[in-house]
Amino acid sequence: MIAEMKDTLVLDDDNEYVVVSKINYKDKFYYYLVDIKNNGNLKFCYEDGEELVELEDKELTTELLPLFLEASKDVLDINLENME
């Protein structure tokens, strides 16, 4: 296990990313990462041993998006409650 939701990571591009969502899909962990300084810079990665590898399969990414949203829903609800 490399990271959990809300953790920050520095990737090989030297940018710092926050883990927006993490899921286990077909016995593999996938991560949805957002660059802290440029939130338009998104990464979808999977765990390969102790490394994160960027996901390049667009169909799989599309399939995973609703799962990422569902996994992060509780975290988003907590943040919305704190803003009221």
C-alpha cells in the first residue's frame, strides 16, 4: 500500500499530488491524483509493487471514474459539512 486518500506524494515529475481517491478493482489498487499547484494536472495510476504507474488505458479510466467518485463520496461529504 503506497498511500491513502488525502495523502500527498511527489512523483517522478517532481510535482506534489494529493490522493483524491483510491480503489481496489480486480485485485489491483488504482489512484486518482491531483497536482496541488495545478489542479488541471490529473493522474490516474495503479500500484505495481512499491511504485505508481500512470494508467494509459482510456477505456479503463472511464470505467474507473464512477468508482473513484463513490470511494471519495464520504470524504467529500465530510468536507461539505465542515464548510457549513
